[in-house]
Amino acid sequence: MKLLSFARKKSIIVIISIVSLLLIVNAALIYHNKNIMVKNNQIKLKAQQVNYLVGQLINDLLHNLDMSIRGYGITKDENLFNPATSVIKSVDERFDEIKISLDSQQYKVDSLENLRESYHQYIDFILQMKKVADQDSTQLFKKMLKEDRGLTLYNQWVDVSAKIISHENEIIVQANKEYQSAINNNLYLQAIILLIGLPTMGYVIYKIQHDDRQRLSLLAKLMQNNRKYIFNSGTTIAIDDPEEVIENSIENLQQASEFIENIANGKYTAEWAGLNASNVALNETSLAGRLTYMREQLKQMKRDEERRLWTNEGLTTFSETVRNHQGELTSLSNEVIRFLTRYLGAQQGGLFVLREEETGSFLELAAAYAFDRKKFVERRIEIGVGLIGQAYLEGETTLLTKLPQGYTYITSGMGEATPGCLAIVPMKYNGKIEAIIELASLEKFEDHHISFLEKAGEFVASALQSVRTTEKMRELLTTSQRQTEEMRAVEEELRQNLEELQATQEAASRNKNTEENTGTV
């Protein structure tokens, strides 16, 4: 009987202690699950980095080796062989970085080491070709070039990279599963708290009905806990009105349940009714505040994921576009400005390519999208002149939300309007600016738009460097062929002159013999 009496007197304290413990456990598990999310994000990033590094083995190393030896074989210009020299110095460092990451994942790196050995063999072959080129052994150089060992190395890379990328993708999928599991665990815990809280609330109501003397005390404690742990509206509630106190508590629990359900269903626009600027400070540690904070975190994570997917998909498609058109500057320029303008939702765009002549460097409009003709009557822009020339000089992105008067207009069938935002982005590769892109939009460009443009600029700048290298090689080849033809023409003229001289000498000799014979007679 004494134990039963003690339990009745201390029941509210026991209930409050259990709820407090659950909240502490809830906070601890939220923190634990947050660590799981962070850990899996790091795992995903590391796996994505490995995929990127594996891709660079072909996009950077093999490409530079092939282009360098071909350019050097034609021109004997050491500057054209510098990219290959850089590859030779960094190839082991690249492979070691991949190997370290794969070792940490307990992935067998035998195939990677075989690929490394193949790269070294190919490098030795490239150095042999360079020696052959230095000896002017053109036929032998062509024969070695036709062996196309780079294709064999590329096929080996395809096989090795496919396995590594598949392994990394499995890691990413597993990390996503664990990430989602952590989110689900948080939601399950909140549901458990609600399931425990509802019976607890019913018990409190029962105690109020059967113990009138403790009614005010119990109601005060209930209201306090409700405001502290669930939601504090900041308004006054009459303690002596049981219906109002209980109704408020049930509404908060129902709202919490609906709020959690909405978040679980991905409706991150859900709002906690009554939570506003006047009472947000009161709910920093309440369930309403924590759920709202969690909603904002999930919303931000969703936005970040959408932006990441938007960026990755855009860069993938864009890189393919650049790769398909990098053989010719005009086609490349038109496709680049068309894609970037449309993908970023801009209304106008212009691409200015760096031109280097003996008299100096300048920027030339290579392609435009939907620009008014009057804006670009002058296609040439000097370095440091105007916004575009200054952006090249400074090498930094320029973002304007207030454009100079009359700078440009967006024209449509309904009329014309001044753009709300202008982005001028230098396109750099290995620290060298190859072009400037200018985009005008009615809407402001976000940070991820600018980041995307800067990353896309690296593809364009690299492609432009390749185009320039290819054009230079063509010019050198054309010059060499023209000089060869000229030498052949000179040789033919000398041969004809020599034949005429021999014929003249023979005729003179015959005439002399005839005269001598006549004198003798």
C-alpha cells in the first residue's frame, strides 16, 4: 500500500523524467545520426573524387602525351612537348593518389598497378618516338605513330576504370542507403516519442479528473512541459481551464505528427502553424523548433543535392558537346554559347575568344546568342577596355545586378527590357584565360550558376587550347608542304637549265670540231 501511494504521488515526476530521458535520447540519437550523415557524405565525396581521378588518367595524361608527341614530331618545338614532360613527372603521383583511396576501401589494386606499368611503357615509347623525331627519321616516326599504342592503353584504361567506377558507385549507393536510414531513424524516434507522449497525456487528464486538489499543479506542469518540449506560442493560456490546456497540447502533438509526416513525404514547404518571428526564440529547444530546424536542414540538403545533380548533369552534357565540336573553332563557339545560355535560362550570351597576333592580343566575338546587332557592331575588344576587357585583365568573374545605362537590351515580340543581371566569366585552363563569356538574364544568377560557368569554362578553355594547337600544327604542315613544293620547282628549273647548258656546250664543241676539220682541208 505504501508503494502504491508513493507511486501515485510521484507519478507526474516519473512521467516527466521519462519524457526528459526520451528527449535526451532523442537528442543523442539525432547527433549520432547526424554524424552518420556527415560520414556518408564524406564517403560519397571520396568515391566521387576517385571517379574523377580515374577519368583524368585518360582526359589529362593520355591526351597530353598523344598531342605532345604529334606536335613535336611535326615542329620539333620543345614547347609542344612540355605537356608530355609534365605528364611524365606527375603520372606516379596521380596513380598513388588513386591507390591510396582504393587501399583505404580495401580494393585490390593489381589492375591499377598493371595500368600504371602500361602508362610507363607508353611513356618510354613516346620518348623513343621523340628521339626518332630528333634524328629526322620521318618514315620510322610515321611507322611508330601508326602502331597507335595509345589506343591499346585506352582500351586497358576502359576495362580498369569500369571496374573501379563500378566499385565506387556501389560505395556511393551504400552511403546513400545509410544516409537515408539515419533520416528514417530520426523520424521513427519522433513517432515513438509521440506514441509515448499521447498515453502520457491521457494519464495526466485522468489524474486531473480524479484529483481535484492537484489539478492546478498538474495543469501548470503540463503546460510548462508542453511549451518547453513541443511548442511555445508565447500567448497566455488560463491554467484553471483544463479544456484549453489539454486542447493546446493535443493540437501541438497533432501538428507535430502532421509536420513529421509531411517531412517524411518530402513536403519541405510544410509550416508549423503559430510559429513566427515573435515566438521563434522561445522554441529553439522545443520539438517545434527542432523539427523546423531539421526541415530547413533537409530542405537545404535537397537544394544542394538538386544543384549538385544539375551541375553534374550539365557538365556531363556540356563536356560531350565540347568534345563533339572541338575540331573547329566556329562550330565549337556556337555550340558553347547556345548550350550555356539555354542551360542557365539566360536571354542573351556572347563568347569572346582571345586572339594573339604580333601586334598584340585582343578579344574577338566568336559567337553570340540572341544579342541585338547594334551591341556588337565592333567585334574586337582590346584588353582592359570595357567590362569584358577589364574582366580579362583582372581574371575574375564579374556579376552585375545594376547594368550601365544602355549597355544592352533584351528584345522580344512584346518589346524590350533591361537585363536584371549580367555575368562576365573568364574561361581559364591551367591559369591561362582563353575566352570570356558574357550572359545577360532577367533573373539574378545564383552562386551555383556562377560556379557551373567557371567549371564549364575549364572545358572550353582546354578545348580552345587544343583547337589552337591543332590549327598551329595544320599551319606548320601546310607551310612545310608548300616549302617542299617550292624546292621541287627550283630543282626542276635547275635541272632544265643544266640540260640547256649541256646542250649548248655540245653544240659549241661540234661547231669547233667542224671548223678545225675545214681548216685542215
